[in-house]
Amino acid sequence: MEYAATGSFPAIPLKGAESVWALVANLFMLQGLYASMLSWNYPAWSISLEFMAYLVFPFALPWVWRSSGRMQALLAVGALATLCALAWATQDNLNQWDGPQTLLRCLPEFLLGTLLYSAYRSGLAVSVLSSDLSMVAVVLAILLLLHTGGPDLLAVPLFALLVLAAVANRGRAAGALNVRPLVWLGDVSYSLYLIHGFVEYATTRLLGLVLGIHDRKALPGGWSMALLVAMVTACLLMAGPAYRRIEVGGRRLLREGSGFGRPTLATAGRQGD
């Protein structure tokens, strides 16, 4: 993009969001632990922390699964206590995205998600959360929290409760949420999350290089709305192919390479029969 406008490639700096060291941190999925700023594909900071959680997952899941209900309750209390300590240390600012303290945000929430699924499988509170009234109550509580500037710490259990209420719902909300467009958005959401930063970056650079507009707030209202529609459309058009070819294709290659996608001898024998 820079070459098309100036005829030359700019040197990659040694410091900053687009520096060599920031690139190395991104390549090794370490930008969430030490990047000092949101760099390159900035939404990927959270992916680097999820990567750390996935490294823990094979060891944590069997332990959680075999634990008794009392032990799982204690684990949930411990995870919430860790988040409380982080909220106290950061003055209720859980928007921690850089440095080792980010693990105190990511790993307890990851553990709570695992415990949440275990609670759902056991049928805990499903009868209460299966109604539309429960779904509406949780959504209203979240909207009230967001619009009144409520504590970040409270958002964690409320959003966890929203996920559980959405999955457990047996009323009209389930039918409304499972329409094909929303299911498709759910499928491509991961790809959409990683792509939207590139679209925003490219749009900002194009505005500056081509039109000389370096502050998007300077755009008139109509042009701003048209640009928003164009950016959302571009994100959606790229998210679908990225999901099919990169995400689904990558999972298929991993399964085939690791042998998980191959039929067992017993299965192969039955197919031969």
C-alpha cells in the first residue's frame, strides 16, 4: 500500500506497533504477554492468551472432569477470587492486554468456562435458565451494567450466565437465535474477529494516502456511514472463505496429520465388510 502511493517500501522500525520485535512477538504468539502496545494485527493479542490457555487445557480438563461437585465449586471460587484480586489491583480494570498479569485474567476465565460447561452437562440450573424470561433478565442485567458503568468484575459472571442461558433456552429465544444467518455468523465469528483489524488498518491507510484524511472523525456523517457499511461488507466477504479454507481446512489437516481423522482398524474392517 505504501509502495503504491510513494514508489518505495518504508523501513521496518525497531520500536513501536509495527516494529521487528513486535512482529517476532506476534509470530511466536507472545504479544499478549509482552508487546507494550497493540501491534500488527491488534485483535490477535487475545489469541496469544488463548494459546496459553490451550497449552494448559489438556492437563486441566481431565482433572476438572474427574473432580467432585464440591471440588469444582472450590475451583470456581478460586478462579473468582483470582479475578477479584486482579480487579482490586487494577482498580476494577479487567481490560488487561499486555504483560504477565494478563494470565490472571485469561486463565481463571478459561477455567470458569470449563466449569460452566461441566455444570451444563450435569443439568445444574437448566430448568431455571431454559425459559425466555431468564434470557431477558440476563440481557437486561448486562445492558444495565454496560450503560451505568458498572464494575468490570460483574461482567464476567453475567456473560457466563448469558452463554448458559442461551444454550439452555427451550423457548422462543432458541428459535430466534438458531436462524441460518446467525448460525453462519457464529461459525465465521473467529475469522471475522481476526480479519476486521486488517480491514480497519487498510481503510485508515487508504484514507490517509489517497484522500489525505488522517482522522476519520473528519468525514461527514453520510460518508462515515457509507464507509462503515463498506468495511462491514468487506469483513463479511472475507470471513466466509477464511473460515472454510483456513479454519476448517486447518483443523482437517491437523486431524489427518495427527491421526485423529483416520479410521481405526475396527472401523476400517467394518467398512470393508
